[in-house]
Amino acid sequence: MKANQFTLTGLLKLVTAVAIILAVVAAVSDRLNQMWFRPRDEALKAQAEIDAVFLRNQWSGGAAVYFYDYRIRVVSDEVGNAELSELKPIFQSLPWLRRIDLRQTAVTASGAAVLRDSLPRCRVSVAE
């Protein structure tokens, strides 16, 4: 009887250890999904939408979405304040976005201020 009791105790410990390991793996997987895969998928969708806007309007230049750096860079001398309003809904759809770099654009300081107001957690920089 004692031998069976030790075997059941050992089996119970093994099952407990396996359950703990599976719980840790599931938690790490969920965290990885939240931190990496979901933003990656959102960035791919946003990149496709931005590319479609550029193509539809036949703007030169382009934009790049860097989800691992929480930023978007727009480089186009044809993007000004009015054109930025077409891109703003795409920017607002990205909850992880923290920085927008506007390079070689026709965006004025007031246009950048409007973008900052609509995306308060985002740093917007304008450079030529």
C-alpha cells in the first residue's frame, strides 16, 4: 500500500509541475502576443492603408510604419496640412503609436499642432 501511495504522490507532483509550466508558457505567449504580434499586424494594416492613400492621391515619397519603435515616418513634399487630415485616422487607429516624424513635408507648425492635439500621447516632429 505504501508503494502505491508514494507513486500517487509523485504523480500528483508531476502533474502539478506540468500544469505550472503550461501556465507560465501560456502567460508568456499571451504577453508576447500583446507586445509584438498584435502591434505588428496593426502596423502591416496601417502600412497598407497609408500606401493606398499615397497611391490614390499620386503623392511622391512615402511613409513607413515602425511598430517595434512605436513610430511612423512620413517623407513627401506633397503632404501638407490638408493631406495630413487623410492620414490622421490611420494614425489614430494605432494605440501603440508614440512618435510621428514628418520629414521633407509641407506641414506647417499649426498643422503639426492639430496633429499633436488629436494624438496627445504622440510626439510629432517636423523637419526638412
